[in-house]
Amino acid sequence: MTDIAGSATRVADIQAAYLAQARSKRVMNLILIVIFAALLIAGFRTADRRNAGGFWDGLPNILDFPADVIGEAIERAHLLPGYLIKYLPSLIETINIAGASTLLGAMAGLVMSLLVTRGLGPVPWLVGPLRRVLDILRAVPEIVIALVLIFMLGGGPVPAMIAIALHTTGALGKLFSEVNENASLRPVEGLASVGATWTQRMLLGVVPQVAPNYLSYALLRFEINIRASAILGFVGAGGIGYDLRNTMSWGAGKFDEAAAIFLLLFLSIVAVDQMSSILRHRLTHGAKPGEIHR
Amino acid sequence: MLSFDKVTKSFGANTAVQAASFTVDRPMMIGIIGRSGAGKSTLLRILNRLTDATTGAITFEGMNVTALRGSAKRNWQAQCAMIFQQFNLVPRMDVVSNVLHGTLNRRSTLTSMFNLFPDADITRAIDILDRLGIAEHAPKRAEALSGGQQQRVAIARALMQDPRLILADEPIASLDPMNAQVVMQSLRDIHEQDGRTVIANLHTLDTARQFCDRVIGMRDGRIVFDGTPEQLTTGVARDIYGADASFSEAATSTRIETLGTTRPRRPEPAEAL
């Protein structure tokens, strides 16, 4: 009897303790939500006061530019195929810049990511400093690096490519190392047990586990880099961005060409996205049997 | 009470379950045995509506379960709890929260998003955990528990649903013999004390014999045996498993006692309690 009574009080204790914990968690959550909402509202009001034109007054005009572009594009839709062909070479240049910088950045990012993952990096004390290097690569805007390089090397695609590759290294190095952290260490231990070197362990033990994630991050980065290299065209790095700046600065009446360029950029992003899902699917599920020989 | 009428499930060219028909007229504990890939899991998943049957119908007290849609389907799932081989708990949430997930069908998405469960439910969840002997693990994360304890948390989640049926898909396949015994005994107790029907997929014959009132044998998607444990002779078992004369029950046993002996012993009913 005493035993049953003892177990009943024990359960009551557990219930009381858990309920107290649950209540304090609820109070904390409520406080956090109130603070969050207050900050959000206060921040918005401050930003609205400091806005030059006034947020609410400007809000209805927000769609004016897209409406102009689309309106003119529809008006002169028959010219669109010609524009698409006209700007295709610049698009290819832009995609080339993005492709080359993604490839270089991803390769450098892969090496960096393995060096800065705790538990995988061969030199533990280098993990911190190398992470700071990645932070610096991400912190400096690529447009600044591109401007400096254009000043030194002259305008053209190469400075843009280097600038984007440096930023990509920083971004992918961080993302890849987060993927590496979630990789199972068992295959690595298995390879260590047969006497494999660090490089072998990484290439054969870690990379096969994380390759699908690497690929999807790299292809997402490729999309971002297409847009980035288009922006760098604005500062003289060539490609479709240069044409976009010109067509937009020609002003109303010439927006149909700008629309054609936006369309080209949109189509290339869609193409990369589709390619990404197909490649990822093949990498995670393997090629369909028989498909290889076709 | 519950009846299967020619339930068939095909995956492309493969048929996982072929015209399965049986009737359960009163609450009992049923064991489904058969080789891996015999269609046992698919059968339970069709009953819980995690998988849709290709043809055929399941009726529970006059309600056509296979035709339910939307909230009616989720309501049925709440009455028909499922226990999985790999526990399927949320590893990073604490044990009580995992058990409280059993009430999600009755809770709104907004309150469950902020983990706001009534105090009465929390008290009941801990009572259920105590019934299964793991109340002291209540505030721990589910992933910190051993396999046997996690499976008991999963059973507690099932009980929290206050279900009419409990389905257990290989509940002891990833547990050691001691924990397997504890988990099966818990399921048996739930059946006997609460009068709930328990349907368990088992791949060991002696567990089915020891704990179940009725055994259904499946082979290649078909029901090839349906009877009491006494009717399940070694010859019938060989047919179910498609094995030859070298097959012995000890080969599929997880019981400690059978490791040294050749024939498992069926305990007296009193012992099973």
C-alpha cells in the first residue's frame, strides 16, 4: 500500500513540475511575441517617418514602372522575338560569367568547407581563422570588389567573374560546411580504419553523402550569380546588365527592349531551376535503369 | 465490428495485398504474421488510411472507412491509432509533447503551433506515461530515450488518442528481447484492461502465440491462415513462411528462454497477465 501511495505522490510531483515548466514556457513565449510585435510596429513607424516621400503616399505608385514595361511590351509584342535574338549574345556572356564564377567559387568553397567543419577539419586551430576569412568574403559586397578590379584590370567580364567567385566561395563555404556537420561520421571512421588519408576520407566518405545538397546549393548560387553578374553589367562588367542599363535609361517608349531583357533573365532562371531539380533527382535516386545506355 | 472486404492494393505491376477479407466481431488482440514483404504493413496502413486501397472496402461499425475524405478521414485516423517499427516520434521534442500529439485531431493548428495544450491533457499524458512505467522521463527529449522507452512513448501517444483500434506495425522488430517483452505486455494489458482491439504485425511466431487471441497469416499479399494460436501448427507456419522441414520456430524467436530450447512454451492465460 505504501508503495502505491509513494508512486502516486511521485507521479503528482512529476505532473506539478512539468506543468510549472510548461506555464513558464508559455509566459516566456507570450513575452517574446509581445516584444516582437512591438519592435515590428515601432520599427516600421520609424522607417516610415524617415522615408523621404512617405511610404503610404508612394505605395500606389509602386506598380507604375512594371505596368509601363509590360504595357509597352504588349503594345510592341511583334518586335519581341527580334529583341530576344538581339540580346541573346549578352545573355550568354552574363551566364558565362555566372557559370565560371559559380564553378570556381564552388570548388574553393568545397575545400574551405571541409577545412572549417569542426570534427572534419585536419587542423583544428585553423577552423576559426578560416571561418573569419569566409566571413570577410561574404561581408564585402561583390560590386565593391568588381569596381576595384575594373579600376585595376579594366572593364570586361574577368573582374566581374573574380568578384562573384570570391563572394560565392564565402557563401558556399559556409553552406557546405553546415551540410558537412550533418553528415554521418561512420563512413569516415570506416575509411580511417583502412588507413585512408584525410583527402581520401573526405572525397570518398563525406562528399558522396552530401553531394545532392552541395549540388542544390551550388545551383541556387548559380541562379543568384546570374542576377549578380547582370547587376555588375551596370558598372561596366559587360553582359546583359550593360544593355539593361542602356535600355532602361532610354526612358519611356523604349521599355519594350527592357522587357525583352527581363524575359530573357526570367527564362534563364527557370531553366536553371528545372535543371537543378532534374540533376538533384538523378543524384539522390540514381539514373533510371537503361537510361544510361540510351 | 470491423470487416475487410476483398481489399487489394497494387503498386504498378506489384500487388502488395490481394483480396484480403476477414471480420472482427468483438475486441480482441490479433497478430498478423508472415515474411517481410508479405503485405502485413500495407494492410495496416490501408486500415489507418496512410495508404489508399486500390479496390475493396473496410467497414467499421457500419462506416465505410475506405471512402472517408478530409476531416472525416483524419477523425477516423484519430480513432485508429498506429504504432510504428521505428517509433516515428518527433526526436527533438520532449516526451510529454510527443504524447500530447495524440490529441492533435481535436486541437486547432494555432494552439498546437504554440504548444498550448490544456493542463488536464498534460496531467493525463503523464498518467499514461506512468501506466507504461516511464513517467520519470516526461521532461526529456524523445531522442534521449532508449528504443524500448521510445516505443512506450509511441504507445502512450496512441493511448492519448483514446482510440477504438490500436494498430502496431512490427512494434518490437527493433527492440531487444527484454524490451520486446515489456512492449508486447503493455499492448496486451491495454487490450485486456481497456477492451480496445489491438492488431499487431509480428514477425516472430512465439510472440503471436504468446500474446494474441487470433492469428492471421499472410503470404505474398494473400491471407493464407486465420485462426487461434492453437491451430497454428508448425506445418501451417512452414506454409506461411514458405519454409522447408529445416524451419524451426526458435529461428524466428526473440524470447530469451527459447535460445537454449527447441520448443517455445505457451504460457497459461494467467501468466500472460
